[in-house]
Amino acid sequence: MNDRILVTGSRGQLGTELRKLLPEAVYADVNELDITDAAAVGSFVRDNQIAAIVNCAAYTAVDRAEDEEELAYRINAAGPGNLAKTGCRLIHISTDYVFDGNSSVPYTPDAPPCPLSAYGRTKLAGEKLVLENNPRAVIIRTAWLYSSHGNNFVKTMRMLGSTREAVNVVNDQIGTPTFAGDLADAIVRILPEVSEENAGIYHYTNEGVCSWYDFSYEIMSLSGYDCKVNPVPSSEYPVRAHRPHYSVLDKNLIKKVFRIDIPYWKESLKKCLSQF
């Protein structure tokens, strides 16, 4: 791929994984480029002769967003809109939080969204602005992202597992973990193929289905910790923002259009843990 690629949100989990695969790309975090500043985005893209963008930048403090929805909107909606308006080929990362979690079957990309949190609302608004402003944009919704760096569930569980005898984890929220390294691989495969013909919304997580309890149990087991994992209902952990109780994403479209294989979540967890 000879096109100059810009990766925004470059210090996050996904941006860090992309650095390993696309060392020649231009990487920018908020200190290098404020995506909420339309003029700054335009001049940055021109000055660096950018032809394609992977937008990993996001406001992801889900509970705090309930009190900072305006800020979350600027980063999650207005910012992606600014990137879309550059006309570059664009991959934009979105979330399972655009759904209400009331389904009992995996959500397809064309399933009606119904966000129940400020975070979800702002991410959905970002999707709309991207599609309205760029005919060569692919949106990839993902969920339960983790890696060996940054703040994420796997690192939290490993920390707790090494210091506690037991932890309580909710067992009534169902979804699929996503290893950031696998998603980065998929993005690198897809980016050269993004066109007006295949623009639109796709879903990517690892394969399989589990609860946060199942995920925690596997983390402890594979890490060799004796920490007991106790299943508890979400009602025991009240939080500001509503979490979807069921957010399994249907990945058939992305597999069919871009011909990618998706690893099973337990295998990807092993791969990630080998990096610690």
C-alpha cells in the first residue's frame, strides 16, 4: 500500500497494535492533531499528503460521558465528521453501544440502533456524520476490546487475580471479547479495498459468545491464578451508563465482503496473554 495513511487516536490499544503492522503510517494522537478542529484536520491531511485514514480516536469514558455528553459528542461525532470531509478513504471504529441489548440474536450491521447511553448516542451520531460526508468510508463496530497495553478488562482482571482470593464479575451481560491485535490485522487487510462499492457499516469481534464472568474465568485460568471468580447479576454493580445486556455482533458481512478469517476468542486471549 503506497498511499500515505493517517492513524488517529494512535496511543490507544488499537493504534498501538497498528504501529506494529503499519510502521510507515503517520500516527497522531490529540497532542499532534485535535480531530474536533476542522481547519486543523484539513491542513494536517494536506501537509502530510494523506490518502487514507484509520480513526481510532474516541471518548471512551462510558460513565463519565453521562455528565460530559457535549465533550463526548465533539470527539465521537464532530471529529469523525471532520475526518470524513477530507475525502480520504476512511475506516472509522464504532461500538456495540449503539444497540440497546434487548436482542436475543446477533446484531447485523443493518439492525436498528437504539443507544441507551450518552456514549452510545455520540458514537451513533459519529457513524451518521461519517456516512453523510464520505462515500468511501467503512465503519467497523467492535466490542469488549482488550490488549496487553492501555487500560482494559484483561489487565484489570490480571491485576486483581494476582492480589485477591476472589472477584465478583457480572454474568448477565453477553457479548464477545475482541483482541485489538486481531482487529488491527483486519483493518490492514480491509483498508486497501475500501471503495464506494463496499462503503458502509460492518461488525468485527472475535468469534464465539461469552459473559464477562466466562471471560474472567478464562483469564484467571490461562494466567495460572488461583483467584476464584464469582458470578453476580449486574444489579449488584450499579453504574451511571446503561450497558447492553446482549451485544453479540453478526460478522457475516465483513467475512463475505473482505474475505477475512476471524479467530475464536479463547485462542486470541491466549495470544494476548503470551505478550505479558
